[in-house]
Amino acid sequence: MKPASLLLACAACAAFSVSAAPVVPGEYTDPTNLRKEAENGSGDWYVAPDHLKFPYISTYYVEPTVTTKQKVSIPFYVTDWDHSKVRFLDDSFRFTVRCKWIGPDGKAREKEQRKVPSGDGAFDLGKLPAGDYDVCVWAVDLGNGVESHRVWHKFRVVEPSFLEIPASKTFRVTEKDLAEYGIRNDGDLGRRVLVEIPDPPEGTKGDEATRLLFEALDAHVKANPPAPRKGAPGYTVFIAAKDGKPVVGSFKKSRIVFDKGYDTNAVEQAAIATTEGLQKLLDDKAAAGFRKVVLAPGTYRVSPFRKVKLPGGVTLDLNGATLKENAFTGSHSVVVAIENVRDAHLVNGTIEGDYYEHDYEHSPNNSEWPMGFHIDGDAIFCSVENVTVKDIAGYGAGNGMGRGENNQLHWFYDGFGGWEKGGLRPVDGTLDETEEGRCTSGFRELKDAALAVGWLQVSAYLGYQGVRGKAWQLTGCWYDAEKNFLCSETIHQYRPVPIPEGAAFLRVSLAADEPKEANDARIVTTLFHIPIGCTVRGCVFDRCRCVGYAASAMQGFLFEDNLFTHSGESAAKCAFDAEDGWDMMRDATFRGNRCEENPVNNRLLTCAGHNFVFEKNKCGLYFWPRTYSPCVRDNEIDVGVFKCGRRHRSGYGRFERNVYSKALEVPAEGSSYQGWYFAFSDLDRSVADPANPFTVRFGSNARAVGGVFTGRNVSIPEVFGTRFVDCTIERLDSGHWTGAAMEGGRFRIVNRTNLFERCSFKGVEFGGVNGGEQTFEDCTFEDCVFGGLQTASVKFRRCTFAGGSAMSGYWTNPSSISCEDCTFDATGGHWIKFGTYATGTFRFDRCRIGSSDGSCGQFVDLFDWRSSSGDQWPGSIEFRNCTVGEGVAALVGCSTMSANGYLKRDNDPTKKLDFVFEGNTLATGAVERAELPHRR
């Protein structure tokens, strides 16, 4: 039993308190420190002045279609500039949050919530009349009075009867209609045979393995020639298989045998006729007022050189039918196009590509862009539901920017000029020439095209885009035809804003130090044709070679309850890919999706985009650092990889209540950006399964807040209030641990500079403490070992030790240990056991030292008095104002055994070792220094 007078309770630090100390060390918020990092070419180099610390606001899913019987809810999330609630656990910030909506009568209405804390909220707009609506939310930080950008959405309100398409508005296609329009539904000309291929001899790879595979396929075909198809000639695809499933890359591991009389040209001409017939039928029925067209069952072989374009206001119900793409040579095609239309829907059937029949050898660009369906251009309130997209040579499906009815990618395009130093005053639109860090454009006249559309965005034009200047936010001021000030607002790059009534000119202030820098940012006013408020629900994307689904520009999309499987074998190699280069992906929601058996990337992947919300998915997730301000909650994630860069690259990540089964990684982008990181709350990996080891690797841009880890390999440098049991900390670089508790396990490599505050450790081994400065404040240690100290500096302040030791390696250079106001219960003969060659400065100030079991022979036990390369660094052992209790024979002594089992004494060791003892109080019989081989 350890005496209460000597030891603090070892569990004291386990009951940590959020308010006991700052969560984040001062250097994280010290602008001086960040500027030093900027000078060194690293860090979050932009330090915003207080008047430009914009709060952040985003929305959760806004239903694009509601009925007059439903209440309209606009859910939102709000936080301050530093994202304090998640990053610092600071909920003291308050906001005024406003919501404005404009209905079919053209009138604007507003609601306001005051003193709103950081976090989630919602506006209840009640039941609204039928019509189209624009709605936005924004916030004002009550601490500094700065206004956020505004997040706009479009939705519509309809009568409940609108959602039920009556029989009188439904056209059911008959055999007579097929004949009238020249449409064939007997296009199932292909037959597939799976051929089990034996494993090649061990060690066989590459061309030799491929040769053996085709030998086996050809032998099977020869022994089992296909019977001719009844009716029109067709073909048989023999597919290499394993355990009843096509092998990965089976598009390159198959043979096609055509029936005698199969006419490739005739089949394609029939496919063209079928595609054109389907298009005419849809257009005719839409013109006749039908809202739904239900196909007759069958397989419709369509041409890759045509596409079926859904008319606005029409639902194409495949009724279980298959649209089969005919084989072709090329890298672009689409089976069904939803583009520049409103309220068009595709449901209930299958789109099948030419995965097995495609001419990969002669097609350019890796045959990357054949596609099952796409949603492009000015599509609004459209959907694809309950559709299986399979065997696509390129992308299963996709969405993005398209050419509008004007056949242009944008309605208008205008650059800025006339940049000068200073920022615009939001209150009156005048230029403050004294404001540093911002430059302001000249007056940008709004062209008639912009005024006709009524909206614009300020951003880079296409390319890989990204933030321009040092911040996403701009101050925009609007002026009338005489350049009289009208109003101002905070504009977020790439987010469209409405043009105020009477506006004829726009000026913007950009975060840039010099006019040349602002001019080189090449921001423009423009507005692109992108789909809005569309849904992909209940679909299956199976064996889509390059990507299951490829998303780019969009607003307010919902991907729900979809399955991505066997997709992404080559090229992009993704199950789902939110494409790189498109910051015009905004406010997309991913809910209830699954990824299964995808060969390379079994996850939803995002390269860029703003405010992606992931909820209740069962898959892997992979974010590139340009994925701005994601929200990830309540998901079952096998492998999560969330890359984090600077604030203006990665934004305000929220990660809550997710379950990870295999790995969680948060690597930093490029250099170690100490000014910004993602925080992960309530991680619970408490079930240890040796057969399925779980790995957590956090770069310096991640922090664990709360949570439990058991029996895991982890590398988490930023920790607050997290419990670890029997874990192996793989690596700890530049870490900050606050209030953590760890029992058992090992810190494998600890280097650089780390800070531990109010942490508790039981049976923990700190191995490989290599270099850097390790600081422990208000921590407790029970039976812990600091082993292999190598040129390290370790500082303990107000810490408590029960047992354990600190040891040097056999061939190591000197390390230093400093203890202030610490309490020790030293057992096992020593607390420090060092070779003299590894002794730097050991300093103990105002410490209490005892041994509850009387087993401490010498508190500092030195061995191996021999010459070493480290002798060039003098050493010292200092005890000042310490209290030594019973059970300790000596503060400093020398064991009779060295690390190698014998006491080595050189005749003339060169190590200089000084001893300082001042103001110490010793128990009876204890000495400060026992006899040593050499006295210096």
C-alpha cells in the first residue's frame, strides 16, 4: 500500500475536467507564432485581423420538394472563426442567425434567432403556399459583429396530389407503340458464361499468368462451343471466374464468340433506330401532357452514339426493362441524359453498358467516359431511383456542369480590374485605404445577361480552382447606375449570390497584400449551368470499370441508400468519386449508402467540394484536403482517411459518433500546419480483436476529443480527454495530450516536442524517446518505464510516480531529465538507471522522494563508467530543496552490475560529471551520494 502522505491518488488525473486548463496550447492561437511559421514556409500562414474573422454557417439537407401540408424546416450549423466548439470545446460564442425566403409572390420574409450557441439549429418556416422558393441562412458573430456568408437553396412547394401521377397522365408502352416508333425490345443478344480458372503455379505473374488464363479460357471454349442463339444471331461472352464470380479486371479476361451471321453494322443501325424511337416517343408523350411513360418489359439495345434525353416533367419508368448499350470504339457515351430540365425522373430498371464487348484496344483516353446516366446543366428537382447500372466501360453515372440552352458553360463571364490597396467598408461601400491585408477591385459593371439571370458567383474560372487570395470570404458592395452605394454582403467564393434590385455595379475586397497579388488571383463574376436539388436513391452501381459514380458541380444533391460494388478497377479506380477541380460541389448529402467488394477503393472519395454531409453510410471514406468543411456522423466506416491542410483548404470538419472497424487516418497535407486541425469526438474502439487489428494514425492536423481505445495501434499526437487501454502508440511527433488516461501499452517512438497535461498512465512503456522536448504537467504514473532515452529532454512538473523507472539505452548520447514539485514512490532499486555516458543534466527541485516497500537502493543508479563519444557533453546531477522519506538509501549511487552484466571502469574516463545537493531534507540513514567509482 502506498502511503497517502507520499503519493497522490494515481486515478486523480483520470477524472479530468474540461475547464481545468486550456484545451489548446497558446502557440496554436498566437499570431506571432503563426507568423514565424509563415517565415519558415510552413503553418497556417494567414492570420486574419479581428474584423475579418468571419463566422461559418452551413446547412444540412434541405428537402427540394415539400407539400403544402408539410412544415418546411431549414437545418443549419454555425460556428465562430476558430471553430471553437469542436476544436477547443468552447461553447461560449453566440450568434444572431437569420433566415430569409422569397416565394412565388416575390416578397422576401425573414426570421431571426438571437444568442444562438455554436452548433446545430433549424428554422421552422411553417406550411407554405405552392410555388418555387429561394431560401438563405446567415449569421452574425455577436463577439466581433462580423457577418458570415449566406447559404442559398432552392426548393418547391407542391400540392399533395402533384406527387401522385394519375392513370390519365401515365402512358404505358405497348407492342403496337414499339412498332410505330421503330423500337425493339429484343436486344438481349449477349449470353454470358462463367469459366472457373485454376490458380496459376505459385510465383507466376504478369504476362505469363495472363497467357495461362487465356489458355484455360480457350480450352474451355473449344471443349464447350456455344450453341447458336434462337432467333437473331447473337454472341457468347466467356468470362474468367473464381468461386462463381467474375475475376477482377474481367473486361480484359474474357473471350467473345459470335454466332454465325452476326452483323455488327446491322445491330448498330437497329440500336440507333431504337434510341431515336425512344427519344421521339418520350418527346411526343411529354408534348401530349403525359407525366409518366412506362416501358414494356424487355431489353432495349441502344446506340452509344445517341442518348435518351428525358423531357422535363416526365418520369421514365423502365418497368424492369434494360437499356443495353451496344458495343463501340470510343471514350465518351451516355445512355440516359438528364440535362437542362426540371422534374425529370428515371426509375425501376437497368442500364447495362458494354463492359465486356467494348473495344478497349482502339479507344482513346483509356475508354474513361462511357456513362450509364448523367445529370447535367440546369437540371433541377430531378432524380434517378431504383435503377441498377452495371457493366459500364467507364463511369456508372455522374453529374456536373453542362452547356445550358445558350450552348455555353456559363451565362456570362467578366473579370475584375483596377485593384488597389485597402478594404471596402460594409456600412457605406467606401474604400478604407488604411486597411492592411486586403485589396479592392474597381467597379465591375453588371452586363445585361447577369441582370437577366439575377445571380452571380465570384471565383476562379474552371481549372483546378481552389481558394483565391488568403480567405474564401470577400466583401462585396453593390451600387446603382450612378455608383451610389446600395448594400453589402460577405460573399463566399463559388457560392452564387442574388443581384440586388437596382444594382448596376459590384466591387469586391479580396484578402491579398498587394494589388498584383489580387490581380493574379484572376477572380471573375460568372454563373455556370449546374444541377440543383436532385436525388440519386436506391440505385446499384455494379462493375463500373473506372468509377461507380463520378460527381462534379452540383448544389443540394442527395445520394441515399445506394450500393456501389465491384467498381473502379482501372483509371480513376473509385467506387464513388467527387471529382477533383470542382469547388462548385456544394451542400451534398450522402445518407445510407454502402460500398461492398470494390477491388481498389472501397469507399466514397471526395477530391474537393464544400459542406458534404455523410450520415449513416456503411463504407470507407477518403477525403482529399480540398474537401472543405465536411460533416461525418453516425457512419459505419471500415477505413476512414481524412486529409487536413490549412484552414482555407480544409475548413471546419465535424466528425461525430462514427464507428471505425479497420483504420482511421488523418494525415497532414504537406508540411505540418500547426495552426489548424480536425477534431474527432467520442471515438470508441473498445473491443480488441487480435485477428482484425485496428490502426489509428493522426498527423499533426488531428485531435482526438473524448473516446476509448482498447488494444489498438494508434498514432495520435493531439488528444483531449481520451482513454487508451493496452494500446501501442506507433509514433508521437509534436503532440499535445490533455486529460488523457492510458493503461498498459507502449509509446514506440516519441520525438520532437510533446506536451502532456493532466494525463494518467498505468503500466505504460515510453520506448524510443528520441530527441525533442517532452513535457509532462500534473500527470500521474504507475509502474511506467521511460526507456531508450536518446538525446532527449524530458520535463516533469507537479507529477506523481508510483514505481517505474527511466533508463538509457546502451549506446546513446546524453539526455536530460528535469523534475519540479514531483512526488516519487521509487521501487525496484532505483528510479533513474543510466549509463554515465548517457547522463546529461538530471535536476530535481522541491520533490518528495520515498519508497513504500523500502526497495530503493539509490534513486539515481549510475553504471558503466567508461569512455564514450558522448563524453564531450558534460553532465550534472542536481537535487535542490527535496524531501527524502524512508526506504531510500541514497539519492545517487552506483549499481554493481552494468547493462551487460558487469561493472566497467575505464582507467581514464573523459566524462565530466558534477553533483549539486542544496537544501535537501533526508530521512535517517539516507545519504545524498553513495560511493562512486570516480568522483568529479
